[in-house]
Amino acid sequence: MSAEYKGFLLLSVLKMIVVFTVVLIGVALLTLMERKVSAWMQNRRGPNRVGWAGLLQPAADGLKNIIKEETFPASANPVIFTLAPVMAFIPALLLSAVIPWAAPLPVHFDVRLPLLGPVSYHGMLSMAVADLPVGFLFVLAVSSLGVYGIALAGWSSNNKYSLLGGLRSSAQMVSYEVAMGMSLIPVLLITGNVGFAEIVTAQQNGLWFVLPLFLSCFIFLVAGFAETNRLPFDLPEAESELVAGYHTEYSAMKFSMFPISEYANMATVSAMVVTLFFGGWDLPGPWSPAPGALRTLLTGGMMFAKVMFFLFLFMWIRWTLPRFRYDQLMALGWKVMLPLAILYVMLIAVALWGLEHWAGIGNPKVRMGALFGLNLIVGYGVFFVLDRGLILAGSYRARPPTAPAPLSTPRTG
Amino acid sequence: MAIGVKVLPRPERQVSYVRAALKGMVLTFKHMLQPKVTMQYPEEKSTADERGQYAISPRWRGTHRMLADEQGRTKCVACGLCPQICPANCIKLVPGEDEEGNRYPLIYEIDEFRCVFCGYCQEVCPEEAIHVGVHYENAEYSRDRFVYDLERLSSQVHPVSSLWDPADPRGE
């Protein structure tokens, strides 16, 4: 084994340890953040007894969940029932491996370590655990695996509410998967690449994609809410209708796996939105220092701040909007989001072609500025004209007001 | 319409979902910045002080208290009115008499578990001896600790209900 290969392996293992530790601890703290944010939005204080400002609350919850009794329904399918929480959890965790969390760090070392022998690394070290060339395709593929965990958890519990929750979740996730994939095609059209690193570079050269591809960003965000089963799309859980949906029969740590994977999914979707549409780790132009440790640190902080904002947005929306009805959810997915995404792909494709061939603009900043102008018009059209009960109101259909039935209707039969 | 029913005006046109959602988000964000209403219980407590943030009403009827006169003797003359009027039958009174013929309670016990906190004992007491208190923390480790004897009733120091004004005993 060559010294370079050993260096690469060593750094990869280090990155893995750091990223997964940070993600797991972060997910635990997210549960606290959710409770705090929900409390603040309801003029309460939230947990503040365990540790300073309640910071040890996740640890207390974890301990409680570990020592609680594991219930097991007599008629459940034992293998799948045990496996389902893991199947929900692994894809959620896996996705944090491909997100570039900071600017690449130039690393040069050539040392001899005990046990390992000579180890060396020269070059830019990507701050993603695995800098996959397939980029967001991998994310789309793996994130759709998460539906297995939920659907199987619902099915194997052998409980009608759980089954309904599982069914809803599979229908919902499959529906919004389509719109999500479609909303990413404009990104692909602009960058011509699916790798996260290239997408971030394209945004550094031009504008953050939220401006030239605003509608894509919106659709992706909505689909992201649906994919993570967060309110207003938490139909699989729907505690007012389905007890607790797919995890009704779960207890102790097995139950805890589902919230953990939900929060991990939230973090991943937030990181995806940030990377694809908000410049990733990009610091806005003039403040970005030269490549080095400082730049990696600063950009990492920037990424963290952006991801935190979107996590807050998730919670903010959860405590603002009521849940959709099931048919509204489906109508929104298939009749609104999907056509909108497809039309937007066509529009962006035509606009890009026109900018290149008719207007002959090569400068990416000018091109994206022109697209931004186009988006202002489209955005006005969508949010001020179409979204007035015409398209975005789901399955609502305006009915003429009907007169109340006369009180003295003779009963028949 | 006999009862005042608040009829919310329905929007005449369809409103935009996205913009309505944004409006709702602004509202929830404003709530984040508002002062918190939670009382931090063991640190902050409701008090009988009406000026406090968490005031108990002076009309609150809590666990009992027996008052003493200027010489420190219990005011109770064991007349027997309070066990008579008590709807829950929770007062046990055994009267005694000293050499000068003054009646006093030999045994005076109130079972606070049985008590319904109606406050009739305070209302009926001619000597203003027994009172219901403005007090709510009564936790004990065993059930028999809830039978308050005379010594316990006399040693309470919490303020008492002002539901019946001593200066105006008949409520006139």
C-alpha cells in the first residue's frame, strides 16, 4: 500500500469520524432546538431544567429511551419490525457523507506514523467524506430508500393505523420524489454537472442559484418538507387521525430511531438546499480569504449558519401551518408541483438556449442575472396570479353558495 | 341572535396559500419575541400579594389555620358550630372546660383529605378562630399527616381567606 493511499484512507477515516459525530450530536441537539423553538412560538420557555438552558435534555431523553421497556406486538413480523428503524436511520445518516461541508483544505504532509508506516497527502482535501462524482443523484437515490423503513415499520406492526401511516408515507414520498427530481434539472441545465463541488463552483462564478432558479428552489423546499414527513406534510404520523402512524407500536430506542432519522433527514435536506441553491459553503465574494485553514473554517461556519437557518425554517413552518388533508397533499404533489417543475425545466432550457444563441451572452454572472429577471416575472405569475385558488389551492374547488336545506323536509323511508 | 356569536369575515376571493403562509410565519415569529408566560414554579411562586405577577386571589380557600388571641391562647371556645355545619364532616371536636368555666378544645382535628374547602367553618365561627388559608402547597409523605391537629392548625402562619370580612360578619 503506497504512502499516498494510506494518507487518503487516514484522512477519510478522520473525516468520517468527525462528520458522523457532529451529525449525531447535532441531531440530538436538534430535538432540543425543536422543543425550544416550539416553546418560544407558544410564549413558553421550553426545557430548561436539565443542564444549562436544558442543553443536557437530549442526553436525559436518550438515557430514558435506553432504559425503557421494549414492547413487541404479539402479531408483528419480528424480523422486519426490528429492522425497520434501522432501515429508516441508515439512509438518513448516509447522506451526510456526500455534502461538502466547507471549502477544500490544502493539505501537505509526509510523515512516518507508528503501525502505519510512511503516510503522505498532497493536494486539496475535499471537505465531504466522499466527494462522489454522481453528486445529488446519489442523494436522490438514497433518500428514497428511507421510505422502506417507514413503510415496513407500518406494515410489520400489524396494526391498521400503522399500516395506514406506512401506506400514506410511501404514496407521499413517491409522489414528491418526482417533483423533487424535476426541480433539480434546471440546476443540472445551468451547471452541466451533478457533482456538489461543481455546483458550488458554478454558484461562486455566477449567482447563488436561489436567484436565477427561484421556482426550483421553492419546489425543492416543498418537496423536501414532504420527503422528511414534516408538517404541513406529516400525514404518515398524523397523530390526530392515526394515533401515531407508522411508529404507533414502537417503544424505547426503536421508537427513538424514527425521530432521530427524521431530524437527520431534515439536516440533510437543509444541507442539500444550501448546497444546491444557496451557494453551499460559499462566502459571498469579497469576504472569502485565500485557500487555507482559515478559509475552510470560515466557510464551514458559513455552511453551518445557512443549514441552521433552514433547520429553523423547518421548525418555524411546523409550528405555523396546519396539516394538509390527504387528497390536498396528493393534488398538490401531482397537479401542482410536478407540472410546475416540468414547465419550469422547459422555460429554463429555452431561456438558457436563447441567452446563449440569440443574445450570445457568455459571462455566467450576466446570464444568471438575466435568468433572475425572468424569475421575477415567473414568480409574480405563480404567487400572485396562479396561486389564488387557481392552482396552488390543492383540491379546493370554488362552489356556488348553496342554500341551507329547508327544515321541514319530509322524511322518506 | 341571543348569544353574541363572533362571525369571522370569510375572504371573498381565494387567497394565495403561499402568501397566507408567510403571513402566518410572521405571526409566529412575533410570538417568539414576546415575553414568556411560563411560571418557573419552584423558584417563582404564587403569593397572596396582589401586586405580584402570580397572585393568588385573597378569596382562595386552602388548608385551615387556627388563630390565637393576644395572650397566645387559641381563640376557639369549643362551641361546636363548625363540626355541626361542616358538610364533609371532617372536623373532630372534643370540648373541655377549665376551673374558671372557660371552654376550650381538648381535641380539634381537621381531616384535610375529607374537607371540601367550602369555608363554612370560617363563616360560622363566632370567635373568628378557624380560618381557611390562602395557601396551596400541602404535599406530605403519608396520608395520616393530612389530619391536622390543634397544634398544627395553630402553628400555620399563612394568610387567611378574606372571603368573609371580620368587620362585617353578616356580609351586609
